[in-house]
Amino acid sequence: MNVTLRPLTEADRPRVREVLSAPEVSQWWGDPDEETDSLLAKDEAHAYAIEHGGETVGIIQSWEETTPRYRHAGIDLAVHPDHYGLGLGSEAIRILAQRLFDQGHHRITIDPAAANHRAIHVYEKLGFRRVGILRDYEQGLDGTWHDGLLMDLLKGELKGELK
């Protein structure tokens, strides 16, 4: 598949916003302008462009809990719907998860909306396990609250090989 990850830069702003503006993505991510600003701010998270065939097909970010007794990392992902079903998001997660494990993390979390069945299916195929429901976890663009699903993956549980 040959997916590569590279750090996002300000030059990526139009494409990041385009990815996050797709209705299939924004329903889960929220306001595309706010999310784009957040991804490019590089505060506490590390955001990457997912590239395939010379095109940015999505974004992936990681964050870290660095308190020694609780040290772990988390991942968020968005792929443009034109590239759904090709395994590009799965490969991006494998790359970033392996990188995080290699950096010493023993656990990675991901927290999709509980109603995002497509994402949950992909994460389970990669080895993530359901931990529990986060009730009224995030507020949608319409102002209503929605549940999230906490999932985690321990070192050694990542399924599939990088190609």
C-alpha cells in the first residue's frame, strides 16, 4: 500500500480542512475550521499527513500521557471518504502505533464515537479492544451530547503486518 506519514505543516491547511469538511468525517470530528486550527497548532499532539500515491488522503495524530505510572499514548484518525475501503487508515494506524510502541509506550487508546461503527470495526480488526462507554463524551455540532467508546491496544496485540 505504501502509506507514509509526515508532520503536518501550515501548507497542509487547505487539504486538512477539505478532509475534515467531508460530511462523513465532520459528523465525527466537529467544526472543520476549529479542528484544522487545533491540528496545526502542534500543542500537545503530534499531527501527520497520511500520504499515498503522492496525495494527502487523511490525517492522523497522537498524544502522550507522560506521567510515569500512567504513561501511554492515544491516536485519532481521519481519512477522506474518497479513500475509504482501501486499508490506508489501517496502515497509518499500524505505522504510528508501532512507532509509539518503539518509543516505549505499552498501551495505545483510541476513542471513536460509539455510533461510528465503521471506525470501530477497523480498530477491532487491528487488535483494539473495547474498554467501555464514555457517556455524553462529546458534543456534536448540533449541540447534543454523544457517547464515545474507549478502546485500547497493548504492545504485542497489533494485528497485521506493515507492507
